[in-house]
Amino acid sequence: MEKTKKLRCPLGIPGGIIAALIGLVGIVWNIVNFDTFNLIISIALLLLALPFVRVTMMVHLANDRLDAIEEQLKSNI
């Protein structure tokens, strides 16, 4: 029987990357069209999405490490 891993949030990292790419495209688009208000919104989206991706990745790595530690403790007992 295959060992099943615990489910993680599947859309955290790809969703954050998509949001960062949309913000980056929005920045370029609004610079070309000289639209300052939407440029500010695109910059804000980019600045929110990049830390979101990093934090989500850190949480996933921490959960994987905790699962590995739990497996070691179970095998030692």
C-alpha cells in the first residue's frame, strides 16, 4: 500500500506566483500607458504577492520537516 502524504494548500504558491506575474505585467502596461493610479495598484499587488509566495513556501517546508521528525520519532519508539 502506498504511503499518502498529508494534503497541503495546493493553490498557495501558484496563486501567489500568478498574482506576482499579473502585478509585474500591470506595472509594465501602466508605465507604457502613463496611468499612474493603476500603476500604484499594480505595484501594491506585486509587493503583496511576493512575500505571500515566500511565506507559503516556508510554511510548506516547515510542515514537511515536522512530518519527517514525526516519522523519526515514531520509528524510534
